Amino acid sequence: MRVPALIMAGGKGKRMKLPIEKPLLLFLNRSLIEWVVEAVKSAKKISEFYIVTSRNAPETEKKCLKDGLKVIRTDGKGYHDDLKQAILKAKLQCPVLTIPADLPAVTGKFLDKVVTAYENWGKDALAVFVPIKTRERLELSVSSTDYHKGELYAVSGVNIINGAKIQEEGKIDTSAIVTEEIEVLLNINTLKDLAIAEKMLPESKKN
């Protein structure tokens, strides 16, 4: 099974309080989004990918177009609205992998594992969660959260959703991976997160 992917890069990144768009923030001398694009390109189970931008991220969009990447521009009304709009614009009536542009430790191998889990479990959606206590122990920020089996987790932003179900009302039948793996643990929401992540990134990624 191979699926298309959407790299979500259209948010305002207000928490960073920077004069630069978050996907373009330098992380070990490369922009955050470059790390994610590299991972997506190396994944064996991703058939194609698009960068999802908005009016909030014009410089990110400019860079991606210059790099020859496929871009989908959305209205920038919020993550879920942008995701819906991108799926409809690209006519992705199939399972779609979503990845935020601020996961510099993510790898193609990890993304392949997520696709395999989705395929094996057979539900319409899959979410990847990180224990809140793990992020707090490492002094990483906790931004978006969601419940799974009655417990609150940090949302990694890596998900798969059946694009054919995107406009349906009500809760989509969802499975979940709960993990402390560094690939999704290092989600960059603040400058402090950035500094901590640079120290924690495996040497294999730094070279």
C-alpha cells in the first residue's frame, strides 16, 4: 500500500514569536520543512506529496515552488479546514498521510511504519500520539492535545485519514499509535523546543 502525503505548512506559528515563518526556521543549518521533505522523499510507502500552504506562509510557499515541489494553497482558516480543503483540491479520495512541517527528526522509515499500521488495522483514520508526561519530562511544550481511550495525549500531527470520508459528519473511526519515539517526540512549537531538539537529534541525522 502506498499513499499520498500532505506536509502541513500553512499555519501562522504564533507561539514562536519570530519574524520568520516557522517552516523556514533553521534547525542545524537547514529549514524545518527541508528535514520533513527529505523524510517524505525517502519513504517507500508514499506515492506523491504536496506542501499545504496558506496566506499565512507566503515565503514558505515561495521556497517550495522554487524547489520544484507541488504546492496546494488553502485559506488558512485553521488546521482542520486547511486539511479538508487540500484533500478536496487535490481530489484525494483515498487514505492520505499528513505530516506537520515542524518534525525535524521524522524519517521515511517511521512514516512507512505508520502507513503499515493503518493498513493492518483497517480503520478510516489513524492518529499518532505522544504521552504528555514524556514531553513535560524533557521540558518540551505541550500544544495540541486529544483524548485516546479516555487519556489525554500530545498530538504529533502525523495522521492518516481516508480522504473519501473527509466531509462526513460525526466522529471518524480512528485507530492510534502511542509512542515516545524521537521521530514524533521532537515537535517544534517554541524556541525552547528548538534548542532542546537540536541537542537531542540523533547523530545520524546531524551528519
